[in-house]
Amino acid sequence: MRFLVVNGPNLNLLGTREPEVYGSTTLSELEAGLVDWGESQGIEVECEQSNDETTIVDLIQTYDGDGIVLNPAAFSHTSRAIADAIQSVVTPVVEVHISNIRAREPWRRHSVVSETATRTIYGRGLQGYRAAVRHLANRLAVDFETVRYGPHQDNVGDLRHGGEDLVVLVHGGLWLQEHERDGTESLAVDVAKRGHDSWNLEYRRLGSGGGWPASGHDVLTALDSISRLETSAARVVLVSHSAGSQLAAWAASRSRTQIDLHIALAPILDLGATIENGDVGADQARALVEAGAPEMTSLGEIPTVIVHGDTDQVVPVQRSVRLADQLGLTHHRTGCGHFSLIDPASDEWAWAVDRMRMS
Ligand code: DHK
């Protein structure tokens, strides 16, 4: 696979331009890092930067690779020419913004390029570029259909057909709008390649109409609508990551769909402890609890196993150690960090997949 990363105006100044917003990494460091990382993933990454709208339109029109990652920078907010160019070609274009444009000045909140781009990834710093390349690679890896389960634009999930069981994935990201379902997309693709159906869910998040109870209700509605999916799977396995586990566990214990197994990867289930200990995500957890979310998420009768790494810098492993002790749950304790768990190449994911067969 071959992808082009295009950075628009003023991004040649990365590293010195407003480092508090765009960071201290230079453009050449960003590009070299992407090329090296791509190589490690078997993906060819090429890079271009231009301050000129016409050059960006020409690049979109003429690129003959598999997809484009584009940070249109200030052109995002004005350039119908770039939006039209994207609409005029079959090459998928994923838009990236380093900063969270939806939480900045009002004029930056809307991107006309988003209206035609395949996906917009924003507010995740430079990591957003890798996420965009990975998303493009995942789109090409296994066909999918985006299936709607409710009226909001985020009430959707990507359904991939593989066969045997149905694996429903609930991504994490501290319930924040900038973290979307591409977080669990590599697992969803891997599950399909291994011969299962997968449904990778989106839900409303804080900043985009979510919070409590909306985010929980979205996941519950999705689980309740499984019987309407085009799937012949006999069993339903839920896989959740991080803050997505709180939504998944809450919804699974209430859903009319029988969930045969819940695999919770580095879960946040104890909002009370998250707040009390000032963990990452404490402010968001407080917002949920103040709106009525339970401090401790009940797992109901759903068979649940936890996978959590000792070196997790986002959700302390102690949260899972305590929960597993209290509830007598299987806890696969490993040496890995928070995000290794959502890498399908990890030993931890291999362990989780084995667990699905065993249940
Ligand atoms: C970069 C720019 O240059 C701005 O004009 C956009 C975008 C935001 C970014 O976050 O990467 O408004």
C-alpha cells in the first residue's frame, strides 16, 4: 500500500510556529517519522508540503497511490476548490488537524474540506497522521458497510463480515469527541480476517452531543439492535477499550441481546476511583458522575475478563487488580502499556482472541 501525506500552508513552520498549539516537532522530523513507521508496517508513505492551494488541488487530482492524508491547514476553513478536488477523485482522502479545531476559535470549528473528506481526524497532535494512515490501510484491508443504529450522525458502526461469531467493539478515548472508532478499527479488521463478523461502534461523545446518559444509551441502543444486523453469528462477544469499557459494561448488563463474553482491555469501570485518584480522565469522569452515571459500573451477569498491562500510563493497573479481586474476574496482567492492547500484533490481543474461542 502507498499513501501520500500532504501538509498545507504554514505547516512548513512546524516546530517553531505556535509550539503550544502545534508542538515542537519540525515538519522534516514528522515526515521522517511517518516514513519510518510506515516501513515498519509494510506501508509506503510519501510526503509533500505546499503553501499553495493550486498545488494541493493538483496533488489530489494526480496522485496514483492508494490514499491521501491531508492537513489542509487554513485552507480547511475556506477552500471549496480543495473540497471539490476530493469529491472529483476516487482516491480516499483523510483530513487531519493537529489541534482540536472544534474547541478553538469559532471560525476554525468548521472545515469545508470535512464535507467531502472520507474521515476527519483532529485534536490528537501529530499522532493523528499515523491514525489517518492506519485508517486508510484498514479501509482497504477488509470491505465494510457502515450500519446506522440511531438518528444521530454518530449512531453508526462499521460491519465487516468474517463468519463465525459477532465481535462488537467499543472504543475508548476518555469519552472525548476527538477520539473515534478508528481506535479499535485494527482489531475489527483483525477479527474479520480471523473468521468472525465485527461491528466497530461509534457513539456520541463529550463535545459532540454525548456525555451521560447519551453515550451509554447509544451503546445500549446499538447492542439492542444487533438482531437487525445482517449477521448469522451464533455468539456475541463484546470487546471494549479504556473508557469504552464503562459504556460497554453498563449497556451489556441492560441489553436485551445476550452478550456471551465481554473482554475489557485496560478498562475504566470505577469512575469514583478515577476521580478520587485524579487519574487521566478524572474531569470527564466527574462530568459523567455529576450527570448521573454510576461511580462503579456494574457488570451484571455478563462473563467478563480483563486484560491490563503493568506499565499502563493512562489507566493504572491497580484499578483492574482491585476489581478482579473484588468480583472474582479473570485478569490477564501483562507488562504492556495502554495502547499495545489495541494493536492486533500484540501478544495480549492473541491472548484475548484465544479467550474468545474458549468461552
Ligand atoms: C492547522 C492550521 O494551520 C490551521 O489553520 C487550522 C490546523 C488547524 C491543525 O490543527 O493542524 O485551523
